[in-house]
Amino acid sequence: MAIISAAAPRRFQLPSFGVQVAIGMAAGLVLGLAARAIGSDGETASGLAQALQTIGQIFVQLLKVLVPPLVFTAIVASIAALRDLNNAARLVVRTLLWFAITAAIAVAIGIALGLVLQPGHHSAVAATAAAAPSSTGSWLDFLKGLVPVNFLGLAASTRLAEGGAVTGLSFNVLQIIVLAVAIGAAAVRAGEAGHRFLDFNASALAVFRLLLRWVIRLTPIGTAALIGDAVVRYGWESLAALGTYAGAVYLGLALVLLVVYPALLAAHGLSPLRFFASAWPAIQLGFVSRSSVGTLPVTEDVTERALGVPRAYAAFAVPLGATTKMDGCAAIYPAISAIFVAQFYGIPLGIEHYALIAFVSVLGSAATAGLTGATVMLTLTLSTLGLPLDGVGLLLAIDPILDMGRTATNVAGQMLVPVIVAKREGLLDETRFREGAREARGEPALA
């Protein structure tokens, strides 16, 4: 007697996380264009634009609020784990070395494009259009910034908004890293008492990773809001006067992202397509959020889970990269921008100036501190070269548009270097690297 059983209903399966994010980007583009199209239609457009802006800001803030505890607990845990690796010191040295190598390649591309395309000689912007930069940078400020101002690395600021005073807290990731490394090293050497602290830290890290998983589930929604807000606020009109300059920057970013990085991966026997398929969620979030720090939780998750870098190493290398590995903001962008300013004001540059641009870009990346925008790094470069800081103001109008591409390149590089170093040291889980993109179904899981 045949037994007839009803087929179990098929469970609805979400598309891959990358596809969800792509759908979010497409939805955001449509919503942004709709808000711009009905921009003069009373309250409807302003309400839609405000909703996009608010949702995007909330999503980025949710990510940023997890950065200090995640970075601190992850680095303390990584210091404890690195003590069990015989090549821990070599890992750190090679990580910094590859940061410098890729930055040198990126700045060389930026200088070459600046000399070939001469963006400062093909600009329709007037010198009177320069706006004062809101922040500047110096080597002294960078050195002082390495020392935490308090135990948490937090700073308070007050500003006037809508007739009242608003106080907010900000943090310096580089200071948190310095503090976490010191505390982690002390805990390792403190014996039994230190072991109890490290056990507590490991439990706290597990809790923060679970919180991160919940926030990452919102990425498609946050992406839609962020890309929609970018379309509403910036558009593309301001590119007209600085078209050659903007084109040079994006061409440089494309060469690094789509030529240099794939070549480095292929040279180490790794598939560029697999890398970008797995890294896509972090890269696109960097593009729409314009913040390496805001993207840091996703970047670290992808590096560990989908790219096969050991957690003990990734927890150290990725946060460090978020503050010091800035091929977009601190290599290509300041190189092209410095040449633009010199050409615009008719100031000749010699070989020593180009060498100085390379030096500042390779060693000064940490001055950007992973914050949105690269004005600090640019002013640091211009002041080192003796170029007028008024040139920064000429470029502020299109900075948000450029910053999207810069940050996406930054984030890709922050994942690339740990992968390369782990591969060279025999630590990379190549099976996970090959299958990482296929495993990312539905929502990203934190192992």
C-alpha cells in the first residue's frame, strides 16, 4: 500500500544579503528621484526628503554607537588571542607594511592622473566661491590625538541648533585602539586576575556581536534611506564646474578598486570576483554612509565570516585599518586635490613636492581618524606643501559626491590587506573565502 504524503510547503527564502542591499539601493534611488521631482509640491516632498534623511541618520548612528564597545572588546580579545600565535609580531609588522604599500600605489596613481589630466587648468569654478573649511589638520594635532583624553576616548561638544544648545558625544577610534591595546597587554601580563577580566571581555564581545547582528539586518532599509537622501541633497549639478577634477578622482578610485586590488588578489592566488562578491555589503555601505567608522562593524563581520580571516587577527587589523588605511581619502584624493590647488593658483610643483605628497599620504592617513570627509587630510597635505588652504573651500561643494567613492575604496582596502596578510602567513580559511559569498543568504550571521 503506497503511502501518499502531502509535500511540505516550500519555505520562503530571502535573496542573498548582497541582493537585498542592491534592492535597497535601487529603491533609494527611486525615492530620491521622486523627492527631487516633486520638490516644489508643498509638504509632500519635504516630508519624504526628511524621512529619508532621518532614517539614514538613525541607521548610521545605530552602527556608530556600537563602534566603541566593539572595537575595545574585539581588540582586547585579539591581543589575548595573538599571544597564542607565534607570528603575532610579524602579523602586525606585515599589516602596517601592506597598508603602506597599497597607499604608495594609490598616491602614485593620484599624482599621475593629476599631472596628465591637469584638473586645475580645466576648472570653471571661481576663486571667490571658496568656502572656509570647518576643520583643519596638523602633525602636532595628530600626535596629540593619539593620547586618550579620558578612559573612554569620548569628547563632548555643544552647538547651537534651532535656537537652542545641543550637546553631543563623539569618539576617536584611534584613541580607543591605543587604550585597548594597552589594557589588553596589561591583562595578559596580570596573571589570574587578568584572565578573569579577559573572560568578562569575551562575554561582552559576544553580546555586542549579537547586537550588531540585529542592526545589520536593517542594512537594506538603511541603504535605501541613505542613497535616497544623497540623491535629494546633492544631485549632480555641482559637478559641472569641477567636472575634470571629479572625473580624475573617480578614475583614480576606479583604477585602485578595479585594477590594483584585483591584481594583488590574483598575485596571491585569490579570486577577485569571490572577494568582491563577499565584500559587497561593506563596500556599498561605505559608499552610502560615507564613514569608514560607521561601516566598521559590517567590515569586520564580512572580513571574518565571508573572507576567511581568523577572528583574532581581523579584530585587530580591521579597526586599525578603519583609522589608518585610507587609500581613497588619504592617498588618491589629497594627491589629485593638491595638484589641482597648485595648478589653479599657478604654483609650480617640483619633484620634491610630489615626493612630499607621497610621504604625507602614506604616513598621515591616521589623521583622518575614520571620520566622514577628508578635509583634515587635505589641509594637512596643503599646509605641509605650503599651498593656500583657500583651495580646500573650492572643493567643498562636491565633496559629498566624491566622498562616497572615496569611502567605498577605503573600506575595500581595509578588507583587502588582512586577506593578503592572512594568505601570506598561512592563516586564511580558503574554503570560507571561496564559499563566503554563497553562504551569505538572508541575513549576515556572526559566527
